[in-house]
Amino acid sequence: MKKLLTKAAAFLFLCNFLLMFSGCQNSADNSVKTQDSSAKIQVVTIKDFAFGPQNLEIKAGDEINWVNGDSAIHSVILNGEFDSGAIKPGSSFNHRFLKAGRYEYKCSIHPTMVGVIDVK
């Protein structure tokens, strides 16, 4: 377990390092600006069998990066919109939301894990 957490921490450090030197900018609100200055990549962490933050408000065109920081395999599904498949510990899944609306998603492996993305 400790070895897995160390690997996950190293993965997150590497991701932040790469983002820092790829022309992206980290901000205090846990988002990353993309090359399109109006769009952001918001990070949702999967940890302790929960999505965090569980509820998130973004703008149309923004992207969510779900990062599995847990010791178990998880998924992110939204019926009719996307299915991440299995996200292994230390891996991630991205999806860009282009249309305004309320998107309720869950983990297909652990259906009590739910989250909401409100796109404005």
C-alpha cells in the first residue's frame, strides 16, 4: 500500500512538472489553463472511494481530468456521453465538456461513487 501511494504521488508530481514546462499554468483553484486562454482543465481526484470535489461548476469548453489516487480501479461514466473504462491507480481520464448542462456521473465499478459537473 505504501509503495502504491508513493507511485501515485510520483505520478502526480510528474504530471504537475510536465504541465509547468508545457506552457500551461497552475492556478490556486486546482485548474490548469490550456493553450486556449479561456478554457481550463479542472482536476477531480479519485481518493478513498470518492470523487473530489464531488460537485464542480465549469465553463463550456473546459476539460475535466479525473486522476485515480486510490488503491483500487475505478471508472467514470456518464450515460450516453462517455465511459472511461477502467482507470488504474495512478492513471487518469480526461473529457472536454462542450455544451452547457448538468452532468451526473458515477463509477460503474462502485455505483455509490457519484459526482456532478455543472457546465455554464
